Amino acid sequence: MFRPQFVTYLDTNTKVPYTLNRLGTLIENPKKGHQAYYRHLPDVLSQHGDNPAEPGCWLVMRKQLLCRNLTYPQQVQYIKTVNERTQSSYEEELDAIDIATMVLARHVLTGERYLSDGTGEQAYKAYSRCKESIKFRECAFPLIIGNFASDNLHIDSCNLLDNYYCYGPVGLLKYSKGDKVKEEEGSQLP
């Protein structure tokens, strides 16, 4: 899946930054496919909804979480270990726009719901943490994406005291222009 940096509206030839808010508008009324919505706290999109995407790139995402039941620093270390052992290049810290793009594009095209509420592609409630955080008063809480119900993807912050059973990183590969892509032969995760 290609994640753009900009979106061009063909009817007006207007070029605008690709953001979580723009993606939300696009998925609410796709020309073809399955409709979806965000379910979120107001602070989420007010703080991160208009952050522009980085330069366009190709994204590949595993269907399942790489691990669960780990704190965020442990998840980052787990991905580093996976990358070292398998010679993969999974993103260690995930951008919300990249995860949302992959999950929602897949849903629009196929109706599948990754990072689901337990009734979609996973048999358990699943969230992936992102590198962004939500500021609330004097505190910052990690941004999470998941719990994809029948037509809405939950974007929220997680309480640091929450159970970790449903939080984990997705395996996301990001390829930019000029990256050399090596073929991987069914590498095993630790």
C-alpha cells in the first residue's frame, strides 16, 4: 500500500497534506468499498489530526500483533530483537498515520478489520501503540489505534496503568524511494 504525503483532488486540482483528518474524510465516503469512521477522544484529532504525513512511502503490515503483554519500551526492544534475528526492518516506533492508513485501506478494499475488537481478523481485542502521545493537563499518554468494531477504528490514548494484554506493535515495513527491498523467505519471529 502506498501512503502519500499529499492528496490531490482531481475535480479542483487542489493539493493538500495527507493527515489523519484527511484520511478520516476519505474513508467516510469511499467511491467504492466499505465505509469506516474514527471513534476517538476530542484531544486525539485536535492534537494530531492535522499533522502532515512524512514523504510518501510503501507500507507493508503483518496481520497480527508481533507481541502482547509488554510495556512500550519492551515492545520497542522486542522489535529490535526481531530485526536483528531475522534481518528484517520493522519500524521500531510506529506513526499513527501509517497504521491508520494500512488498517483503513485494507478495510475499505476487503472489509477485513485488523486491530479488531475481537470479532474481526484477530480473535482478541487488539491495539497498536504509536510514537505520538496525547497531552492531558500535565501528563502525556501514548496514542493507541485499534479495537476496530464493525465500522469504526478506535484512536485513543492509553492509561499507563492499563493491562497490556491487548496492546502490542504491528509489524510494519516502510519503503521509501531508493530503498533496496530484499526478498524474505518466511523468516521466523523469536
